[in-house]
Amino acid sequence: MLEAKELMVFYENMLALNNVSITAETGSVIGIFGSNSAGKSTLMYTLSGIMLDIKKKEAMRGGERITLFGSLTFEGRDISNLPPHARAKAGIVLCPERRRIFPESSVLENLKIGSYLTSVRERKNNLEYVLCVFPRLHEFLSRQGGFLSGGEQQMLAIGRALMANPKVLLLDEPLLGLSPVYQKIVIKAIKEIRKTRGIAIIISEQYSRPVIPIIDRGYIIENGSSVLEGTKEELMDNPDVKSAYFGIE
Amino acid sequence: MDILVYGTINSVTLSLLSLGFTLVYSISRLPNFAHGALYITTGYFIYLFLNGLGLSYPLSIIFGIALTSLIGAMMYRLILIRIRGMEISEIIATYAIGLAMIEGLRWGGLRGTTFTLPSFASGSRDILGVSVDDQRLLVVVVGFAVFALLYFFVRLTRNGLALRGIAQDERAAMMLGIDSDRMAVVSFAMGSSLAGLSAALILPLGNIVVEAGYNVLVFSIAVSVIGGLGSWSGAIIASFIIGFAQILTEKFLSSHFQMVIALLAIIITLLIKPSGILGRQKELEERV
């Protein structure tokens, strides 16, 4: 459904993403693994279109020259020139790294801002759904987003993305800085979303151990290139991967 | 007692004058230095519609405000969209547009004291023992009504919430399908119509003179800097501080100090707390 072919991204002369191809089908969970600065966020930004906005702003300011190559199709339509808000409308919604909650709005308002594109009835259904996936959000619906803890913010960020009715949900480092308790909550929620919504979910993580059991396919990215891809079992059985990424000797 | 009454009136007037400037800045991070020009242009439009085309007064006001908000929206759509993100260019461009409008009006014949708008209400009444004319009361009433409307607009409506989202984190809002440029056009249209509305309310108290355009701009900047750039509640608090300070100096010194007070307040704020009363410096992470 979402198909990226031979994506390349240059920051000036630095190659941030080198010839990466990814496909995500409806109902599947895709994992993107790699260390810091491997190109995971660049990939997420390219898929969601945020990279086009960064490129535009850098060009306007006379800053870094960003060059993008490769093709991106979604449901058979070429989306490589679609700005981020139009991609969100088409159904590709990014839940960004470090969550980016609206700090001065309440939790409920954050969720409502997420439902900008949907009708009032859909908003109501989605709100019920989000509170079903993250029952703990009930407790602080009226609290300001900026006063939540990291784990609570992560639940809110995923919930907010769900309010936009995504067909492809991009989760950029959803476990970053979370306690094991919240990691479990988030992982459980992703499984639940996959089961109940049947949407495609793409997760990028450097801490892959808790994520690997819930994915269908995974890609390992190093220095901007995809060095390995395969199903969950293939990745888990690969000896290099075992020692380097999952800490299993 | 008259200090309290006139101080309140003056403060609400100030916050109404600067509300459009604050709104545009808080949503789009664009300093609209053409704010004063839009204010005075609306006054002239209303005058033209009323006396030139012979339209009725309410109709002239509606058309005048609509035309101004259209100018504001076009300003963003045609010019500012190309330079967004470059602060200095934004200031130069908006200020140049403002100058062109104000001086264009002066050149076009808006000189002297012959241009006036009739007031809506001519009577006067006693408030806490102080006689206040009805037009000034109307300014206060409409001022509070506008604050209340805006408060509910940004909390309850879809577009209002989207505007708040853009104001807080543009990129996060984009990821949720909110079009930043469209929202900037909306904020410019709203900011301009607020400038127009305050002109329609306040100009009948005096003459339509082009210098008012500059004064309104300076007051708006003063209010925004003191309250903290982009902070609505800060702007209202700052309006009350400057408003009362002006009335006090007028009573005990002389009325020439109005502008001095506003500028002095900017300097003091920049010396003591550059971010303003309720303004926040950006998080360290965002700054670097």
C-alpha cells in the first residue's frame, strides 16, 4: 500500500539515506531498526513529507541544501511531492520522535487538534477508541499536555495520531526514554491497534528487543543504508543481528 | 474614582488596538508591522463607503472590515509567504507595506481634521460617579465581547484548535493534517479584521488622521513586548499596566506623556525581563 523505492536524501553532500526501499501493506507492522544517526528519523520524515517542509525552509533561509531522490507511492498514487498536511489527509500520519505534544493545550484539546481532518461523529468514535486503547488517559483529560510525564505524553502522542484516522501510522522512536512499565503499555497498545484497526504501522526504534516480537517485517539501517531486511524470524535467527541489536549472545 | 473608570476604558481600548497584532504573532510568529496601517485604512474605507458611496453606516463598517481582512490575507498570500522564517525580512516587508499604505493615504488626501466618523451613541451616563460617554462604554463592552468570543473560538472550534496547534508546534500540527500556510492566511485575515473592528469603534472618538496608524503600531508593539510576544493573557495584563500608567501621568503630569510611557515601558521590560511578563523563552532544545 505504501511503497518507497530507492529513497536517497542528501544534506548538502552528506548522504543521510542511501537507496532505501520499504513497503508496508495494510494490516502489517514494519520495524525499522538502527542506532542513533543511522537515518531512521530521516526516513520517517521522508515518508511523512516533513522532509519537504524542512527542505523548503532551509532553502528559503539559505541554509543546508537538501536533495531528495526516489519514488513514493501510496495506494497507487505518487505522493513524493505531496506536502505533509496533504499526506496526513491521504492517511499517512506520523507520531514524531520526542512526542511533540502541544504543551499549553489540555490532553483533550490535544486529541481534538488531532481530529482536525475528521468529522464530528468520527471524532467521537475515535476518542472512545483512543480511551479504550489507553484507558489511563481518562485520568488526566483536563490536564495540560506539558505537565504529563514522558510515558503519559507518549500515550497521548499515539492517541493524537490515531484521532487523525491514519491508514499508515508512523511511530518514530515510541519507546524513547520510557520506563519498562510504559514500554509494555505502548507495545500492548500497538498490538491492539493492529488487531482492531488493521492499519499499517511502521515503527522505528533503536531499542529493538521489545519491538521485534510484534513486527511482521523488519529493516536494519546502518549509515543510511538498509543492510538487512526480512521477516521477524529471519531477523531473529541472523547471528550478526542477534549479537549487535538484540543483545543475545 | 475617575482614574479607575478611565484607566479601565483606556486599558481595554489599548488591548483592543493591539489584539490583532498579538493574534497574528502568536499563531504565525509573524510580526505584522502593517497593523497600524490596516487600522487607519479601515477608518478611511468606512469614511469612503459612508460619504463617497452613500452606504448606510453599519454596511460601511462591515464592508470596511471585510476589505481590510482581505488586504491582510493577500499580504500574506502574495508577499509574506515567500519570506516566512526570515525575521528581519518579515519586519522590513510588513513595515514597508504599512508605510506605503499610510503615506499613500496621506498622499491621496487624508490630511487635516476634516475626516471624522459619526459615533454610534451620543449620550453619556454616570458610572461610579464619573460621567462617561456612551461611545467609550461601547468600546469596553465590545472589547470584552471580542475577548470572550476569541477565548471560546480557540478552545471549542475545529479551526480555533488548529490555530492553537500551529501556534504551539507548527511541525506537529502539520503531521496531523493542518496546513500551516492556510492557517497563516486565516490568522492574518482575523488580525486585520480585529484592527478594522477597533478602528470602527475607536475612530469615532476623534479624527481620522494618518499619524494614528503609527501610534497604534507603537502601542501594539509596546503591549506585545511587555506582555511577552505571542502571549494573549500577557498582552491583556500589559494593556492594563500601560493603560493605567497613561491615565495616571495624564492626571498628574500632562497628556503629552502617553507615548513616552509606552516607549519607556518597552525599555524597562527589555532591561529587566526581555521575554515579557508571560512570554517564555523557547526550550533550550528548540533553540539550539
